[in-house]
Amino acid sequence: MNANYKLTCAVIAGLALGVAGATAIYAQQGKVAPAYLIADVEVMDPTTFQKYVSGLPATLAPFNGRYLVRAGRTVTVESSDPPKRVVVIAFDSMEKALGWFDSPAYEAIKPIRHSSAKSRAFFVEGVVPE
């Protein structure tokens, strides 16, 4: 009976470790790196650009895009050519970021930005949350 008890305890412990390990692996697989749009924008026509700014939040909402930086104070520390207006928009993943950029809603307002501002923009993948 003592041997059966030990065997039962070992099986239960093994099952518990297996479940814990599988749960940890599943949790890690579910973590995705966030993505960020970083843009340096020089506004040439403020009135027209305001139309773009007004329409932008509605295009971001379906992709859970949210502003992190929206043309706040900038301090240049290592550049002879400081940025004009910095914007950072966060997304849950690169797939959502690219989905937003190619979405019909955003495609509709891109020409407004192109006609009213010069910009450099790029997506960067962030660090996977722990």
C-alpha cells in the first residue's frame, strides 16, 4: 500500500507540473510585441492639416491605436536637424499597425496629410511584455 501511495503522489505531482508547464508555455505564446508608428511631421498648411488630425482618431479606433506622443515639447540632444512635430502611436501588434495603415478609412485621409505636410514615418516593433 505504501508503494501505491508513493506512485499515486508521483503521478499527481507529474500531472500538476505538466499542467503548470503547459499553462506557462501557452501564456508566453499569447504575448505579442507591440508596434509603434513614429513620425516626424512638418506642417505646411495648418488649416488643411487640421482636417487630417480631426479624422485620424476614428481610423485608429478599430485597430486599438492610441497616441503616446502628439507633438509635445521636444528637446534635441544629438542632431543638427531637430524634428518639427513628433507623433508616436501605439498598436497592440505590427499586424494591427499595418492593418490600420492599409485600411480604407486611413487611405481616405492620407491625401489630406500628403497635401498639407511633409513627413517621415516608420513602424517599429516594441519589446514583448513579460
